[in-house]
Amino acid sequence: MLAVAQPLSATRQNLWRLTFIRILVLAAQAGSVGVAYWTELLPLPWFSLAVTLALSSLLCAFTALRLRLSLPVTELEYALQLACDLLIHSALLYYSGGSTNPFVSYYLVPLAIAAVTLPWIYSLVLSGIALVAYSLLLVQYYPLETLPLARDTMQVYGMWLSIALAAGVITFFAARMAEELRRQENLRAERREESLRDEQLLAVATQAAGAAHELGTPLATMSVLLNEMRQDHADPLLQEDLQILQDQVKLCKETLQQLVRAAEANRRLAIIEQDVTAWLDEALNRWHLMRPEASYRFQRLRDGVVPRLTPPPDLTQALLNLLNNAADACPDDLEVRLDWDAQDIVISIRDHGPGVPPAIAEAIGKPFITTKGKGFGLGLFLSKASVTRAGGSVKLYSHEQGGTLTELRLPHGKRGDAR
């Protein structure tokens, strides 16, 4: 079984981007020093500059190797990497004119990255380092010995290039880093919501288990009394009504027994793959036994090979809940349609009831929210939870011709034979 690759943390991805920025800046710095050396435009301490650029190269190589390890990248480590960039940039400025070097404005790039990606305390420390380094460069640096006209020309074009480089880095990299942080925050919010939903499901399941245990005795008593009533009364109409009651009691007992079997199947992971048509036919037949007063029409919208799925036990109950919701809205002439594409199986259920009020459309599916006076507000909540665990989704729409359209999407795997 293949392992699923886990997404990189935001700090690790940001360190990868910082390394890429460092390599680009190193290439630009080495190119500038190389041009100055070969053209002999400036008398600079070439050996000191070469050593500083070599240290920057070693830092890039070390960071690239470190990122291949599985150790987590902490915010402190990320801040230290930015501090190294500030120190290396300060050393290069010291050997090339100090504060008079037009590339002194590049100090703003690491600070902007820190402000976007790190807590304020790290940004404050890094700002202090940059300020101290710049202040020292005001009084102590290796001066550039050039003609005033050449110095002014280099200052103008150097400032333009520095601003262009800083703007490009901040726009294309710091923005991506901020986007990654927002994505991570959204992911954490989704996980918190899933955790809350699981807690609500656990509470509902606990109550359901207790209710199922308590219902066993009254159902058995009702079954015995109905048998005695059928023996004591010969009225055909009454016999028909009693038979319906017996069937309903029997169905309730089977539902409770199925809860136990489903729990056992989940424990043993005994889930069987089958054609979606076979699963849907079985579910519809069971539902119609529960709701004999409802009428429905089933339509398969696509011919050819039939997709297969492996439905967990609670997925069938989710479909039954959706069908019951549609029947509660209007039990006459329900439309159940089956369709699929390369990724999903689509089951749509349309009723001819009053539709979904827009004011509560977003709230439907949360626990204890219902549009029915007799409901508990748990059916759709449990259905959505079961379908989500199976990798699918449930959506409700107000149909343009009236009523409600419930769309159930489920993923499928390999396909079966045409039926």
C-alpha cells in the first residue's frame, strides 16, 4: 500500500523559498563583483568579497541539505537563517562602500519576509540587527575610490536596480509565503471543525446506543401483543392494519440488529465492494418498506459500464435519511436519479415540497437544526458526516420548478460490467 505524501509545513516551504531567493541574490552579487573585477571599474578588496560570497554559497548548500532531513523546521531556525542573510549582506556592503552602496536598501527584503512569515518578536529582533548593522556602516566601511561623476551615475542606476530587485522579491516570494500561511491556517480551521463534528457525532452515538438498548424490550412486547391481537380478531381490515404494524415493528427490530452487525463489520472492516446499482436498489427497497406511503421513480441517466463502490455500513443509513427527508417534504412522485463521471457517482433526489428556505439553507446539516416541527435536526447532520467520511459530499438546492434537489456525490473506484 502506497504511503500518502504529507504536505510540507509552512515554515519548511518558506525556508525552501528563502533558499531559492538566496541563490538568485547570490548569483546577482557574484555577477556584479565579477563584472567589476574584469572591467576594473572599481578597486575593491576582491579576496574579502570572494570569501564572503563563498560563505553565502556554503550557507545555501547547508540549508538545502538540511531541508532533506525529516527534522521539523522551527520558527527560530527560520529567523536565524534570515539573520544570516542580514549579516552576509552587511559584510558585502562593508567591502563595497557601506551605506553609500545603493544596494543598502536590500535590508528591507529580509525584514519584509520576516514581518509576513514570523511572529512579531522575531521581526523586532531582526529589525534591530538590520538597524545596528546599517548604523555601523554609516561610520565604518571600505570606501569606493571613483570619480564623482561615475559615483553619481552608479548611485542612480544602482538604486534603480536595488529597488527593482527588492520589489520583485517581495511581490513574488513574500506574497507566496503569506499565501502558504493562509492555506495552513485554513487547513487548521478545517481540522478544528472536523474535530468538533466528531465530538458531536460521538455524543449522538452514545445517546443512540443507549436508546437502542432500551428499545429492545418495548419492541418485543409490542410484537407479542400484536400476535395476540391477530389471533383474537378476525376482521380482515383490522388484520391488514395489524399486519402493517407487525411489519413496522419487525423492521425496527431489524434496524437495531443491524446497528450491532454494522458495528461488528466496522470492527472487522468487513466492507464488500459492489455495483452502485445493486447497492442503490437494495437501499431503495428497504426504504420503501419503511415508507410504504411514498411513491418514487428511479432513473439511470447513463448506460454502459457501472461504477463500483465500497459503501461503509453507515453510508446506506445516510441515503435512507436523505430519502426520508424528501418524503417528509412531499411523499408523492419523488425522483431518484443515478449518474456518474470519471471521478464521482451522483445520486440526486428531488421532491415536490416547499423547497429549502434561503435564510436557513446554510444552517441545514448542523446538529439540531431542522425545518420539520417533529424532527430532531440530526438526520441530515449524520448523513453529511457519513458521506464526508466516505469521501463524498451532500448539497441541497431549491429546484427551479419547485421542491428541493438533494445531490449526493460519492467517489468510486474500478468499474463493473454493464447491467
